[in-house]
Amino acid sequence: MMCLSCSAIYKKGYDRLNGGVILTGSVGYMYLGDTRLLNFSINLEFMQAWTNPYRDRNFDTGRKDNRKLNSQFYTIRVSWIIPLFRRMPKEFYLY
């Protein structure tokens, strides 16, 4: 069993803290229908990160980690849009 004061000592060792530059973006399509019920969007989102380790040593191996990491994440987001505005009049009046 581990004591409570010992857990504070090991707290920083449980993660592999990394930091660096990240690039995000998305490409998508949005459809807004006249019926106000068929409104949706579909997006392809991506995220790419170039990171370096911030800890001096890895806790589990005891070795220094000098790797430069390149992480990539891709997601597809589908959204249904519910409008909360009143409908505009069909006719326009110009003065």
C-alpha cells in the first residue's frame, strides 16, 4: 500500500508531458433548407501536432526520451442545425 505523501512524489511521473506546435483545420459543407427542418452540416476536421517531451526521464523506463513526436487526428463531424429565428417575409418592400 502506498502512503499519501508518496503519491505526491510520483504524481509527475505518471504522464508523458509533451508540448509543441499544433495545426488545426476543417473543410465542410452546410445545407440550409427552406423547410427549416432539413438543415445540416458535414465537416472533415484534422489536427496535426509536432511535440517534444517536457519530462527529464520517463517514469516507467527510467530513460531519457529524445523523440520528436508527430501526431495526426482526423474526424468527421455531422451536425443538425435547428434554427431559432423567425421566418423572413416572402415579399420585400423597398422605399
